[in-house]
Amino acid sequence: MVQLKEKLTDITIVIFVSSAKKQTLTPLIENKLPIFFLVAGKRIIDWLYSMAAKIGIEKFILLYEKGELAALREQLSNYQEISEPIDKIGNFTLFAYESSEGLSNNEITALQDQLTKYSLWIDGNVIFSERFFHEFLQAGLKAEKLFLIKQNEKEINEESAGIGFLERQYLDYALMGAKTVSDIFKRVREEISKESKITTPYVVKETEFWQINYPWELLDANQTLITYIEKKLEGKVEKGVTIIGKVAIGKGTRVRAGSYLEGPLTIGEDCDIGPNCYLRKGVVLGRKVRVGNACELKNTIVEEGTHIAHLSYVGDSIIGANCNFGAGTITGNLRLDNQTVKSKVGTMVLSTGRRKVGAIIGDNVKTAINVYFMPGVIVGNNAAIGTSAIITRNVPAQTFVFVEQQLQTRAWKPKKTKK
């Protein structure tokens, strides 16, 4: 725990919610903002909130793009209190701004009235562990001007990696036109350099911090953060279920006989698992997920309302909300040549940096029986895949992919069998 109790009330956390709506995160961003991505059993915003609350930080400011208020309020409904003003949700204060233009004079004036002595600025696609959070705050309060840079030391003077810590005096000239944390820190560095002062870099080496720019980076964060979950068994676990390691099972969930759960993994509320399922390390199931008989899941995030039918395998994948997988749906997650998996994002073919990546599936996707996804494919929202299709490339949203069979017929006269 951080030994900074007398100073923690002087910290405000400010999140650029809309700055992280990058097209490289399609289809995950189409129905939710990145701060609501599911990682290790919690939304990113829930991870940030719970870590901050433990050490006494309760003041959050969310900077969102004008026109997104209704969606933001809906997704923050768990924090809603009765009779709150339109710009408040629990401990969150909401500020609208034109994300294409950045913060204006009027918006900055209103925002500065809310800031405390110190502020932690975060882009909405950033997530980190509690250990990193404590270490970063300790370094920030010691330096009073701090920013995070990427692993490449050549970028030390270029930009922060989506998180930074500053004393209020350094923000007076840094917020104009800001759209991201990097915008703020570039201007701070420019101004401070004129005074022969230097902002303190916090270099990323091997640390529990992730900037989610591509969908598969959620899997990197998930593999580490899930080791921090607390064991809980609040649902109904039938006789004959085997549980090994840290497993969290939510209220209203039923785990049927013969299932084998190898943690760390998390299962949300009102799920139905098994019988005879194998859930392996890194599995994260949202609310009301159904996993049918004889399925195997490994290091996979499944959003709420999705059904994965019997005899399916899903590994190193991200599955959206309200999907329905037919029996025998398989996600390939390993290349035959054992090389790093590549994925096509927009017009670019990129290395994922991972040896194992399955499929990235959007919301409301349906598959028929015996559908196969090759490693690294991305499927858009509301797509459908017909029987026996082998998906080797990305599927756009609102698309039905199917195989046309050419059936052959001939006369058939079976021989009588001896009794």
C-alpha cells in the first residue's frame, strides 16, 4: 500500500474517454467506449475506480465527446445515485468537449475549477495493475512533474504512453487544444524546457501497464491482471465439479457436473456452464454467458449474453456480446509454423507480437455448426457464418458468409445385412 495518505485527497484522476476511440480497435469500440472493455472480470473503469478508492482517491473527471452523454451515462449506471445533476454520476464528473478540436478556453476554465493540487491524466484505452498504480503515484508525488514514456528510448522526447502525473501549476498553459495525454505533455515539456527545467520521465521497462491500441493487447493485460482476482464461489457448483487455483464465480451462476475449472479465471453472474466443460487459465466470462457440454475455453474474454454451444473450442480470443456459436465452432490460435500470428487491421497486416491469437469477434455474431476461424481473423458486428465455413480472412460487419455445396446424387440400393 502507498504510504502517501496525507496527500491522496489532493489527487484528481482525469480520463480522456473519447480520445481512445481508435479505428484500430474495431469492432470492439462500435458499441462501447474502451473504458468499458472487459478485462479479468472487470471493466477498465472498474479497475481504475477500485484501485483509487483503496487509497482514498475518489475524484474522477471524464472528458467525453459531445453527443456521447447518453451512452456514457448508460454504461456508468452502476455508479448512478438518485437525483444527481446531469454532469455527475457518483464520484464521476462529466465534461463534454469537441474531441476533434481539443479543449477550448471555456472548457479549460470549467475544468480547472475542479482540479486539485495534483492530477493523474489517463487516456481511455489505458489499463494497469495496482502495483504499477502505487509505484507511479509514489514517483509522481516525489517528482511533482512526471510522465510515462514508451519502451523505445528514442521516443523519450516525443510522447507519453497515455498516462501522466502533474502538479496543477504546470497545467495552466498545457490544456489548450489537448485531445490526449500526449498533447498535454508535449506542451509541458516545451514550456518547462524554456525555463531550463526537465519533466521527470518514468520509463516503461517490464511493468504492468498496457495501452490498448489493438484488440489482442487486451489479452496481454488479461493474462496478468487475472492473477490478482480474489477467489469467490457465489453461484451453484454441482457435485462432480473440479476447481483448481483461484476461481471467481458470480451470483446466480450454475456450474454443472463434470466441469473442470483451472484458475485463475472469472465467471460472471447468471451464467450456465457445462456439463463436462474445461475452462482454463485466463478465461473471463461476462454476465449471462452459456457454455455448453464438452467445450474448452482458454485465455479468452467472452462478453455478456453470449452462448457457446457444445463441442466448441475457443482459445486466446475475444468474443463480443450476444453472440451464438453453433456446435463444433473452433478458433485456431496457433500457426503451423509456430511463428507470430498476424492480423489485418483496416488495410494493414500487422504482427500481433503473440505466438497465440485466436479470433476477435464483434457483437451479435452467429455461427452455424462446424465453423472454423483461423488465427488472427477479425469478425465485425452482426455477421453470420454458415455451416462448415473455414474463415481465413476478416469478415466485415453485417455480412453473411456461407459455403455453396455441390451435392451429387446417384441410385443407392443397400445390401441386406445378415441378422
